[in-house]
Amino acid sequence: MEPMFSGKDRPLDQRAPQRTGLAVLGVCFVLSLLGRGLGESFTVFLLPISQSFGWDRAEVVSIYSLTALCSGLASPFVGRLFDRSGPRLVYMLGLLLLGGAFLAAAIAQQLWQLQIAVGLCVGLGIALTGNVPNSILLGRWFGPRLPTAMAIVYSATGVGVLLMLPIAQVLIERSGWRGAYELFGAAMLLMLVPLLMLPWRSFAAGSPGVTRAATLEPPDDGWVLRDAVRHHAFWALFATFFFTAIGMYAIAAQVVAYLVDAGFPPLQAATAWGFSGVVLVVGMLGVSWLDGVIGRRPSILFSYAISIAGIGMLWLLKWSPNYALLTGFVLCFGSMIGSRGPLITATAMRVFRGKQVGLIYGTIAIGSGLGSAFGSWCGGLIHDLSGSYDPVLGFALVSVVLGMIPFLMVPALRER
């Protein structure tokens, strides 16, 4: 006798992959929140560390720059490790590095020790829990809906900033910057327990519908890295990542210090910039939604225009430090700081499909790490040499415009 099914049984079976996909999305969101949020919390540690050791701005910012550099340079290796070993090992190594790095930073006495702990190890930890492994894993579950899924995960950076910056400021005020790093390190190591208990075999398998569709596609998508680097789209995406990151992180690394110098109390400055995490979520989802309504090129150009307006408001804050301009800056600059990331990721995953997609996308993502490192370090150096933030903002503005140019000139980046 054939098995009997009630009218409700079949929909329940169909919803099982959806529930697993949402669980995967949630795990990626939390891991990205922890990695990027804790990495960005260094903007709050900048002044206390500088005051503790008497280092100038460029020396302290070099730690943040090294974090971004290592995160970017590690991206292709993270992609390759994911392709070979799967998500469980990648994410576990990421949390181990983050936990150990913060505990080591708490006892550091020299600049080079903080550069290794917070720069090198935190950078590697962010890469292992960040956008490269998340984009590959989510691509197995969301297929054509990957831009929306990545927009949600990218927004974890904003939520991390919103949560971690005020938390870091409170911990620093109560326990000092060393005590804050000790608590962060212990928390990351404790997170390993629930991480290891997740059903990673099921997570790594992907959605049956997505994997079936990929199997049925014609065999013209077998990109390998040596072929991808000869394609103009590869270098266009790399340049967009690179120059945009320069412009954004020349400002982001010093924004809390800038606001304090402008006259805002430290906790208020950290909380205001932390609130950018809320508007970042709106910016991420909004630009991804615009992509489906008006197309990729107009939505990207719109996001750059809003970023430029935010830089202008930040400059005006120097002359008139008021809450209206501060709110406008946070809304404009904060909402757009990573809004292009999901669309760039989706474009790369679409153009360079194949078994080495993780390695290829990871190599493209080097541009973001290099730009973040170069931008934040140059921002600190320019401030030290000039004694003013005006040249820093000008440098950031030019870089953002350069990051926009590939979307104006390269046909592959305008395709849906």
C-alpha cells in the first residue's frame, strides 16, 4: 500500500530546507557580527592605547591597518581552505584566533606585540569568519537570492559596530583597555562550544534545489584563478574594492577620535558612530532592493552619492558641532559604508562560477583588505603630518570617487 500523506505533510517537507537555510544565514550573521564588530571596536581603543603608551596617531592606527591588510591578504587562502575542508574548520580556526589574539593583546607591552595580536591574528580571525566563507556557504543555499542573503550578512558589520563600540567603551571605562580585551578574548573562546555542536555536515551540503540547478547548468562556468585574472571584470571588481575601502577607512579608523576632538564626549562619540550599525542594515538592504528595481549601475551610483554627502557633513562638523549634522553624517556615511559589498559579491559569484569560486572571490577581496589598510594608515599619517583632518577628508573623497569609476566605465559591472 502506498503511504498516505495529509495535505499538510508535503509543505512541511518542502519547508525543511528553508528552515536549514535560515539557520545557516543566522550562523553566518552571528559570526560576521562577532568578527567584524570586534575588529571595528579598535576605533574605541585607539585613544586609550595611544594615551597609555604615548604613541602618535600613525603608530596606533598601524595596528588597525594591519588588521585590514591581513584580513584582505588571507582571503584567497580562506577561500581555498573552505573549498577543501568545509565551513566547520574555517569558522573554528577563526574563533580560536580571535580569542587568543584578544587575550594576548591584554598583556602586550610593545607596539609590535599589539601589531601581531590585534593586527595579524585578529585580521586572520576576521577573514576566517567573514564575507569569503559566508558568501560561499550562502551561495549553496540561496542561489539567485544570494544578493539579499549577503546584504543581511554584510549588515552584521553594522550591528556589530552598534553593539561592540558602546560595550567596548563601557568596559574600557570600568576595567581599562586591557580588561576589555581580556573579556573579549574569553567570550570568543567560549563561543567555540556551541559552534562545534552545530550540524555542519547538513549546513555544508547546501539546498537540494540550488545544488541541483548548479548541476544542470552547462559546463561553461568552470573558472580557475589563472583565467579569472586575465578577465577585465576581475580587475574592475578589485579596483572598486580597493579605492572604496581606502576612502571609507581613511575616515572610519579615526571617526571616534574626530568626534571627540570636535567636542563630543567619548561615550557619546562612540555611541553615535555605533548607531551607524542600525542605519547600515537599512543601507545594505535598501541598495540591494534598488538593484532589483532600477538596476545595478543606478543603485551603486546612488550609494556613492550618499557616501560623498556624508563626508561633506563630517567636514562641516568641525566648524559647527551640532546633533543635526552628526545625525546626517551617521545616516549618510554610516548607511553606505558597506552597502556596495553584497552587489560586488553577487557579481563576482555570478561571473566566476566554478570549483574555484572561493579562491577567485577571495583573491578579489584582497583589494578590500589592501584598501582598508592603506586608507586607515594613510589617514593617520596625513593627520600627523598636517595636524588637521581636512587633508584626510579630501584624500577620502578622491578615493571614493575613484572607487565609483569602474561602475561608470566597465560594462561587466553594469550587467544584471
